[in-house]
Amino acid sequence: MPHELHVLNPATEELVATVPAATPADVDTAVTRAATAQRAWAALAPADRARALRRFASVVDAHVEELALLEVREAGHTLGNARWEAGNVRDLLDYAAGGAERLNGRQIPVPGGLDLTILEPLGVIGVIAPWNFPMPIAAWATAPALAAGNAVVLKPAETTPLTALRLAELALDAGLPEHLFQVLPGEGPVAGAALVDHPGVAKVVFTGSTRVGKQIMARAADQVKRVTLELGGKSPNIVFADADLEAAAAAAPMSFLDNSGQDCCARTRILVQRGVYDRFLELLTPAIEEIVVGDPLDERTQMGPLISRAQLDRVRAYVDGAAGHGDAVRGKAPEGPGFWFPPTLLTGVPEDAPCAVEEIFGPVAVVLPFEDEADAIRLANATPYGLSGSLWTRDIGRALRASRAVRAGNLSVNSHSSVRYWTPFGGFGQSGLGRELGPDALTAFTETKNVFISTEA
């Protein structure tokens, strides 16, 4: 009997669906079919590819509510977040469609002739998407890859395959060629490994843990296969004494509680200058305690459940491990069925405690004091990660100095926004390799070919 994936509703633990799990043979068949579809797709005029992707965006737009409700059921996201995620897929497809018609090479001045560069598609792209943001992160790679003339084989996370499968159906409804965009649910060590290892896959895009990212990078090296890796994070939220403390404290909770903290950009290390440390906690504590945690379908809910029992156990272990080292501020969470954990703020823990330097991936943040600007930078860079971060200060000079000094790919000043589809996204260090999104997204899925034409007789 074929192996099946069991999709549970994280808020109720009820079975939502069972989905057949792909085998290595399924991966081989999908890649072979994708290669054929890709050649015909790449031969289309760029304007025709753009029109097809805009039709896909339009069909997604007509199904935003359906996709959002599916995301709530399989991932436990709040309804507002899920609607944004479905809309983000639509917007990414629209944005990438414009790039299809602007994928320009260059003419480089050289003696004795004319030199041109041509950007050609890679072929078949393997995308391995995570469970924390199943729809938008899958689209981060899929939309630009298709726009650049590639085919895509997407393996969603085991716990969240349903929105990806529905997007593949909507792509066909929009008129995209058969087999151009295929979704293969399956287990990482089976279907994911087969996708990485397949010689017909030109590039792998992976979002997930640093541990698995390293394994994928090692496997891809055997074929000198391209990879884009978006991995872990332990991002700082640096609050200087001259900041607007009320604004910083009001913004801090959802900077690490959005999506129940299951976000690699979550600002889970709140670094506060010692002179305003106590005042900042006075402002932050009630904000944490008042977060509404509950039914993801309730419009008032600000935070839903964690994705799974395993993730709940992981988060609980980190918080239990911090006991005895400091104090905890806890919000409220439902009891009974579901993978619930309350918003939690840890104070008084050592700066090198596991909860302070390792990615928890849950609704937990630590608050650490710092002395001055140099000390803030030291603490901010005291992890192997470098994905995102925030700086709160009224001093523009300090904001610029600190932005240069913090080793992270995405920083915000007096805000917590890091990810926009118009701008590049990616990390330093063990947070990953390569960049996604932004105006150069399509070029990450192309080869540059140089052609010299002699003009001499």
C-alpha cells in the first residue's frame, strides 16, 4: 500500500486530509515530464509567458478566500495572515510576469567586434518549501523561475501540502502547460532527497532548517548543482535609550509572535540599552499578556497554534531549560486539543543560554540588556545566523552605523518589516545562501551566455 501523509489541523488535531507520498520513481517521472514542458515554455515569446503568468495571478486572486481557509486548516495560521499569504502569491506572480519581458542581457564594449550577454533558463528547478509559510515561500521561487523560462517541481512540507496542490490545479485552470508546474508531496528523506539528487534538476531552492540546508548543499555539490538556501535565524531587536520606547514596545510583541513565532525572521532576541531596560519591560509586559491566542478563524485572534506536537515539545523544552536562570512573562493560550503555547518572554537568562542563541521557532523571546552601541553590536552578532533584525533609535547616524555593523541580510529601522517582494531577501552566515525576491529574482534562475561577434574582415 502506498505511503500516505496525514494532514492535521493544528488547532484541533483533527485529520484534514490524507495525501499519497511521492516516491523516487514519482520524482523521476515528474522531472522527465517537466524537462519536456520546459523546452516548449522557454521557446514562447516573453510576452506570452508574461500573459500566462498574469492569468495565473488572476485565477489565484479569484480563489484567495478558498486558499486562505485551506491554509488555516492545514497550518493553523490566523485568517488575516492566511488571506495575506494567498494575496502574496497573486502579487508575486504579477511582479514576476513583468520581469519576463525585462530579462535583458548586456552589450559590452570590446575591440574588434560586438559582445553580447544572453540570459537563458536553467531548465527544471526543484523547490522544497517549508511548513511555516507554505504558500508565499513556494511562490518566492516558483514565480520567478517560471517567468525566466524554467519548469518547477515543488515538494511541499509533509504537514502542509494542500495549498501547494491547489495552486498546481489553479495553474492548469489558468492555462499553464501541463507538467510545467508540478507538486509532489512527500517526505524529505525520500522525495526531497530524490529531487536534490536527480541529474535533470538544474537548481534546488530550499527553505528550512540550517541542518537540512547543509545536507542539501553537500548533496548538490556532487553534481555542482546550484542552490539557494533560506535557513534559520535568531534575529535581534535592538532598542537604544533614545528610541521612542512606547512605539518600540508596542511593536515588539508581533515581531516575534506573528505566525506563533514560526518565522525565521522573528525578532526573538530583544536587546535593550540598560538605562531604559526596566521601563521598556514595564511597557512590554502587559502587551505580551494581552495577546489574543485562539481560534484561527476568529477575526480577533492575533496568534494561533504551533504546527505540530513535535514543534510544541521543542518549544516547551527550550522554555523549561531556561527555568531557574531568570523570570518568564507568559500570556494566555487555550487548553485542550491543539498545539498551543502561550506568548512567552524570558528575562534574566545568560546571553549564551540555548534559548538566547539557538532558534526556537516558537512564540518565545529573550530580553537582554546592553551597555552601549558597541555592546549592542557584539550581542547582535553573537550567533551563527544573520537573517534579519531591527534597530530602534532617533539618531540617524547611529541607525546607519548599526545597520552597517549588524551582520544580517535584512534590517529595519524603527519598524519590523523585512520582507517585501520588490526587494531582495536572504541571509548572512548560517542563515543561508543566495537571494530571493526583488528586481533581480529572475536572474537567479538563468545562465549567462557570452557571445562575441567579430566585425573585422
